[in-house]
Amino acid sequence: EAGVAQSPRYKIIEKRQSVAFWCNPISGHATLYWYQQILGQGPKLLIQFQNNGVVDDSQLPKDRFSAERLKGVDSTLKIQPAKLEDSAVYLCASSLDRRGSYGEQYFGPGTRLTVT
Amino acid sequence: GEDVEQSLFLSVREGDSSVINCTYTDSSSTYLYWYKQEPGAGLQLLTYIFSNMDMKQDQRLTVLLNKKDKHLSLRIADTQTGDSAIYFCAESKAYSSASKIIFGSGTRLSIRP
């Protein structure tokens, strides 16, 4: 099966600019996650969707970050305006989450964002 | 609380065993995981253990879980250069039909010839 796809792979922007990332999860996976991974740290959950509804966005800086998952498939994550501290790798993951599954998340390759 | 802690670095000689340790705080976790991240790549699930198990073995990998001490370890037997990566310990919390995973900061494993 095809894996989780993300684009772009790399993005360099200046502070106060806006940027958007795209994710296409594995077909049939109901749950989609966006993580922020700052260099030297583990992934931190930003937002979790179940189909096209938000399950958890408690760690999403809502004054500048937004995410949507239209039709319960693809998702976009936007930052507007970007700050220097947003420099990180943004990882998208998806999971099946059926009864009896063990909650494995499948990760995309990530988008490396550099804010200058 | 939600906190998963790991040591940052581990260096082992090729052919030796590697043991990566992790502590977690939430005793209600249902599954505990080990993920591997190679440079420039996303995370890949290596193995997992259900919270009512003490041990799980999968080829060169052995996972030990001590629920009383909230301690998880990953042993890699006969460590090879291809095992060089960052290893993340993670715990899951299930709510309704979706699970949330909390990751540690990762242990960078380097292999000496």
C-alpha cells in the first residue's frame, strides 16, 4: 500500500510570511495527526482528526496555526504568520484505529520548515 | 501527567547488544511503542507491547516492561551499522475510537566499529 504522502519536503520562508503543508494519509485510515518535531526533540502532537472532525487540538497555537481535513481524507496545515520558533519538521501520520488494533501510526517523511 | 523520558545518547560497539531505556508516568497507558527514525525520514514503528505483558521478543528486538516502575526497555541484539538512528519510546492513551501517542525525546544510537 502507498504510504503517507507529504509536500513540500522543504520550505524556507521569512518570518511573518505564511506557509501551508499538505498531507495525504494511507487510504482507509480514519485518523490523521499533525506533529511538530523541533530539532533534538520528539514529535509533539498539534492536532488529531477522526475522519473530518477534530479530536484534539489542545496543543495547536490557534492564533497562528490552522488545519483542516475536508472530506475526511487529505489535510492541510497552515501557519500565518510564521515566527522563528516555528522552524521544525512537520510530520503527518495516519492510523486505522479499528477495534482490536494497537494504534500504530504510519508517518510521512515530513516537511522541514526553516523560518529566517 | 504526560511525560516520557529517555537518555539522549547511546554508543555501542558493532556486534554488541544495545539497551535503550525509557520511563513513563501514566499508568493507564494501553500500549507502549518503540519507533525508529533515520536521518531525513519519518518515524517507523519497530515494535510495541501491550500493557499487560512483561516481555516481547521479535527477532533481534526484546522489549521489557516493568509496570510497577513504569520502565520500558528495548534491547537490540548483535547491533549493526544499519541500526544507527534515533529511537523513540512512546505511550498511548486511547480515547473513544482514536488513540493519542506521547513521544519521548529520543535516544540517538551510534555504532562504533
